[in-house]
Amino acid sequence: MKYWRLGDLLVSSGVITEEQLELALRMQKEEMQGKRLGTVLIESGIITENQLIETLQMQLGVEFIDLNNTAIPPEMAQVLPKNIAKKHMVIPIKVVRNELYLAMVDPLNFITIEEVQSATRKKVIPVIATTAAMERAVLNLYSNEGAARAIEEMKKDNVGEVSFEPQKDSVAHIEDDANSAPTIRLVNSIIERAVTEQASDVHIEPREDEVMVRMRIDGMMRNVFTVPKELQSSVISRLKIMGNMDISQHRIPLDGRCNVRIRQQDIDLRISTLPTIYGEKTVLRLLKKAEGLLTMEGIGLRGENMELFQKLIHNNTEGVILIVGPTGSGKSSTMYTMVKDLNNEEVNLITLEDPVEYNINGVNQVQINEKAGLTFANALRAVLRQDPDIIGVGEIRDGETAEIALRAAMTGHLVLSTIHTNDAKSSIDRLLGIGVEPYLIAGSVKGIISQRLVRRICPRCKTAYTPDETETKFLKLPSNKNYTFYRGQGCSDCFYTGYRGRMAVFEILVFNSDIKRAISTNDPVALEKAIADSGFTPILENCRELVLDGVTSAKEVSRAVSRTDY
């Protein structure tokens, strides 16, 4: 690559003028000491990062790489030391024979190239990447160093086809133990990374030539790193051992679970496998046992919704309280919060769950096992003979379970349950649709809590902006006012998504006499009017408050709350 000075290159390409170059050089000397010229030009607004990249591509023939959509093998962390990568903001992409493909923000930085060549003893082939993507890639790659070391040792020891014998309590504590087998340390590093990133699920997905590790963070899937194909069987076997599963069985789906302790946190792991054409896909669900998660504030209740929630669960000793929402909307967490709040030595509280996600001291929790004939309906019949005060039914899936639960509520029991529907009103239609009589719904249901999960704006990169008409119209805001909305620009803290963490947003419908009457007569028009007259606040209005308060963004509300719902 021909030696060029960046300023001369940009001037000769017509991207900047001689005067702009002189201004930038003066700013670099007086106001931005220590910063490279490209950074000065971008931060001062003279050029954009995209203009710089396009110029370097055309003039030097340097390729551009989108690091946000590139899975870098974790063993690359062993090719270039972390201190050099962070010092110069570069990252190794791949090694081909004696050539190292190196992603750089500034491919004209020949001092960096020479230092990397000296450290790696390989010829550097520079490729260009954006600053934001580079920061995230460096952070991700070097947080996988434990996995990289384990992978290299597994390759050297040729453990790809090793068979394992179960070891009792082998993962009671997750830690990078130098004396542990490489396979154990690799799996431990994957789980530890998931906890660090606050992931809810880890997906280990066999592909044709590699094994992809992905994590669900704040509800979104993220590529984390890849594992060489030859190590696939040992990683899957290790996970099966952890879950007390049959490691010799590869042709049918399997389920297992185990408890681990990571950084003073107790984590319950649910492990499931699914045969695919390239091997067994494995998913780990991470469930934290922290008590603080199961509080009203912890799940996102506030203001009027907090008052309605407390009124529903504490002012009723009988009846049905339904928690509704689509898959992944946090219904289970809300139900556990209710169970935890109602649990005391004066009541007999029994829950029916599939699966039991959190263990709560003092609650009689029953694991549903449909293969053995213990369905929700059968278990509910048995529970009614156990002198219960409060019954938690994990999910109403059919008319039989619904009818038993509603009749139990009419005979003096408080029943908590969940159902898959989009909003509070449609859950009434759902119950009618699975064959429940209108009089049973009207006579037993006390209230319906509908919810969705929305991502919080990252506090580090949160910025204000003036919304356009499309956003204010969607949120049903008056058009004659000026509003300030907020969004995240993206930073290393939030993986450049603009969001960090999630919270639930609710709508709570408390049944009154008018609503019950409309349901009993099966009059949809009267039901709509009765709900509107009851003071019911739809979920979109609660989302609107979160947007105006800067908790979440209008774009996130549009994603989480379907436009067809309202």
C-alpha cells in the first residue's frame, strides 16, 4: 500500500479543501492534542466517518468490513495481545498462511501496522472499520479470552471426540480454574459471558463449517463468537452432563437443568437440545435467583398501575386474576411477584408450573409432567383436594383447564394464571373461544393484567431530539405542542444498540358490574363501552408516559406494541 498522509489524500480526492485541512491541523495542535487527524476532522464536523471510509476504499483499495455483522473466532484473541489491540484500536480478523487481516479505524497508521507485524511476525493486510463497531468488537473479542485459550488447548489435545463420564456437582461453581479440563473451561466461559452480558438465553447452533454461539440480550439475538466444528461434540456432551442428560442420545430432543454459582450469583440453568441436520442445537435459559427481581418495582410497576395491582391481589380472597401477553412478555415474572407477595404462613399456596422457574420458600410448587399424565387439568383437580387458599396455574392452555380454574374461583379460591393473548380485552375473547361460558367469566374473573417488555434507553449514550409527526401521531399526542423525545446513540455499554435493560409496561383492567353484565350477555358493543367508562388506561398510554419521561424510545414502543393492537 502506497504511503500517503491522510490530509493530502483527502485534499487530492476533493473531500476537503486546503483551508479545511489547515483548520483541522490547527485544531489538532491547539485543542485536540493527542487525537489523530481523522478523528479531528470527524469530531469537528468537517467530514463524516462514512466519507472517510469511502475515500480510503477508493484511493487505497482497502476493503471495508462490517464488524457488527462479523463473527470473529475467539482464538484471534491469542494472535494479537489485548494491550496492542486496545492501544491502537485494531482487531485481528483472520490469518491466512502468513498474512494477518487486521481491521483498523485508520489504515494509514503505518506505525501501528509495523508494531502489529513485529508482535505477530505476520504480514498485515489492513481492512477498514467504523470506530463504534471497532470498540464493540475489541470489547467482545477480548472478553472471550478464556474461551479462546480453552479452544486452543482442545485443538492441541484433540479432545473433539472425547466421551465423558458424569461428575457429581462438577459445576457447582463456575470459575476459570487452570486445573479444569479445557472443555469445562470453554463451557464455563460461555456461561460467564452470558451472565456478564445479562443474557436470558444462550444458543449454541451447529452450522455446516462451525458452531455459532449467540445470546439473547434485552430480547434481541446477538452473535457472540464461533467455536470450531471439530469441538462441537465435546461442548454438547459437556452441557448434557451438566443437565444430567443422556449423552449417548442424539436423535431426540432432551431437557435438563442444573444450578451454578457465578460471581456470587445463583443461576438456574435450563438446558434443552434439538437435533438438526448439522448436529444438536442447544439452548441454555438462565434464571437468576435474586429476590430483588421479584418485586413490584423490579418488574416495572409504578404510579396508578402499582395501586391497581395491589388492589387486585390484596382486596380479593377469591376469583381469578389473569396475566396476559405474548410469548416473552414477562408474564411469569409478574406471576412470581404476585405469588411471593401473597405467600405467608396463614395461607396454603400451591402453584402448578411447566417448568418451575424460581423456587420460592413456603410455596408448594408442582412440576407439570404431561408425559406422565400430570397435565394442568389433572393437577388442578388434585390441588382442589389439598385445601388450598391460593392456586397459581402456570398457563391456561385449553377449555378444560380454564373451566376448572374458573369454577374453583367461584367456590372460594383465589386463582392466578397466565394466558397468551395480545391485550386485556382479547383475553376475554380467548376464554370464550376455548369454550368457557360467559357467566363463568363474568362471575369469577376479577381483573386482567396485560403487559409487554420494552427496552430502556442506555443512560450513557442517551440523547434528546425533536420527534417527527409520525412518532407523535403513533403515540396519539396533540400535534399543536413541541415535544422532546430521547434515544440512545449507541456505545460500548449497550453493544451500540442504544438500549440497556428492559422493563414491563402494563394495562390493568379491573372488572366492575357493567363489564360483568356485558360479558354475561355476550354484547361486544356494551363491553367496549363498559371498559372505556371504567377508566381503563390502555398500554399505549402507559408507554407514552415512558417515552415522555425518557425511559424508552418511540421506536421501541412501536416495536414492542404492535400498531394493529390499537
